[in-house]
Amino acid sequence: MALIDYKCPNCDGAINFDSEIQQMKCPFCDSAFDVESLKAYDDVLLKEQEAKQEEIEWSSHEDSKWQEGEEESMNVFACNSCAGEIIVDATTAATSCPFCGSPVVMKGKLSGSARPDLIIPFKLDKKAAQESLSKHLTGKRLLPGTFKSSKKLEEIKGVYVPFWLFDAEVDASMRYKATTIRSWSDAQYNYTETKFFNVVRKGNMAFDDVPVDASAKMSNDLMESIEPFDAKAAVPFQTAFLSGFLADKFDFCAEHCIERANRRIKKSTEVAFSRTVTGYVSVSPEHRDIHLRKSTVKYALLPVWVLNAKWQDKNYIFAMNGQTGKFVGDLPTDWGIFWRQLIIMAIIITVVVNIIIMLMGGI
């Protein structure tokens, strides 16, 4: 009777001791192992099972307090269409909603909102944003004309979008199953030798200012597409930076955004570790153990130029990183323009073909 039920590290099949070779042998993949190696491998698996995986705890965020007089110097406008709320300085007149384009109405003085810890000031002005958008639209022949008008370009707005910035140190352990393949031939046969390896990587990493946008009005994909922001340029928040710009109030608290931050940090850790496993034909991850420590959260406002455009009852939002100039946005297709151009091309082709026929008939 076997005291330990060993599994093959390569195919997970049950293996037994082979007295002829004095090793444990798998009848399924024909791999052979010495007992001590298998015991060490099982010890690793046992420790992995006992380990508490992906233990990620973030320190609670304490809301920063507004300084005396700051709240009184800012107004809040509310959009009756999308329910968005934007913060402006006291000198800003009524404006339109940067998220849906609808008129906004004065709601009152700012109150009950957390004070940002940091702000990255706009580096690119409105003219640069308009030029970038114009360049982005150049050559788009099927784009509705309203998108290209200078009047529409004037509607682009500078908005400070709320983000939570996550800092953390990561301790991680990864195990991979890897293979190498060697082939050769002699006068009679072709040979292929496949070797299997268990590759272990352990180490730690530090993450600073992992951004997660806290606005319900801005698409997560859109905001991630205009990254990265240079957090080193962030400065302590002062209301003076809002002069001439809009600021969105956060819709999601830090606790709500933790899951997304965890996913981003975990994915980045896995990618970084996997890049160290080289020299193999194939590599597949089998186990991960990720722990975060010294994790903190900061509330920041990041600069984004935003243009909202409506076409056939659908809103299209274009966004440009107000620090780097990176620009993204979906564009609609005016099928009326498409069919008109198709008909014109068909007419031109028909006329050319008829002329060629006439000339050939004359010959």
C-alpha cells in the first residue's frame, strides 16, 4: 500500500514506483522522478494551499477638510439631463454640461464634498486641445459635418476629473509550468525530447499613484486610454487652479474603486513576473500568491479636455489628456454621406464606361 498518493507534475496523472529504474514513473506521459524531488514539489503545493492568497487591504481614506473660505469661493452647477454636478469658481457664469451638452443650472455653494489632496494643473491650453481635435478629425470623410465645425470645436472644455491614486508595496510568489523541446535525427529516426520545469519566482514591487477615475460620467475605458498622467507633476490642491476650468465631483468613494485598483496592480505584477521567465518554449502560470502592504489612497484632480457631441440621439465624448496631449474618442459615421458618395462614384464609373464603349464603337 502506498503511503503517499503522488501526482505527476507534468500531467497530474497518478504515478507509482518503478522498481526497474528505481524512480517514480508516470504511465500516462512516461515521465520519471526521484522520490525526494516529488516530496519537495508536494511540500511547495502544500504551502501554496495553506497560504492566504491575494490578501489586499487598503488603509481607509480620511477625507481632507476644506480650508476656511474655500467652499464659499466655489459654486456647484447641476445638469438636469444626466444629473452630473460640476464645481466651478465663483466667477464662472452658467455653462453647458461637459458630459452631455445640456444646459446646467446653479445648485448652490459647494458643501459636503471631500477636499482633493493633489491636483495636476493643465499643461495644454484650449487652443492646443482644439488643434489636436481638428487633427484627429482630419481625413474622416464620413464624419458628420457638425463635428468639424469651428463652433463645435469652441465647445471643448477643460475639466478636472476626480481620481483616486493608490500606492502599495507588493510581495508576490509565482509558479509556472515551463517546457523546453530539443529535436535531432540520425540515419534511422527523428527524435524529440521535451523537458518539463517548475519555475518559481518570488519578489516584491512598489506601485505609486495607480489611477482609478471616480466619475460615473466618464467611461473607465476612455480615462484609461488617455493615460499615463505624470503624477510627479502633482501639487497640493489649491482652489486657484480651478479658475477658468470645471471640476467634476467624485461619484465613487475610494472603497468603491479598490477592486479596480487591485485588478490593475495584480495584473501589472503578474506581467512583470512573467517577463522574467525566459528561455522556454512554453510557459503557463499555475499558482500566484499576491500580498499588498503599506497601501494608501489619495484623492486627486487630473486635467482632461472634454468635448461632447450628439449625433442621432447618441452622445459621443472626446477626451484629451490635459498634461500630455494624448487624445481618444469614438467617431460616428454619417451613412447619408456614404451613400451619396457611393452613388456619385457609380455615376462616374457608368459615364466613363459609356465613353469607352462609344470610342471603341467609333473605331
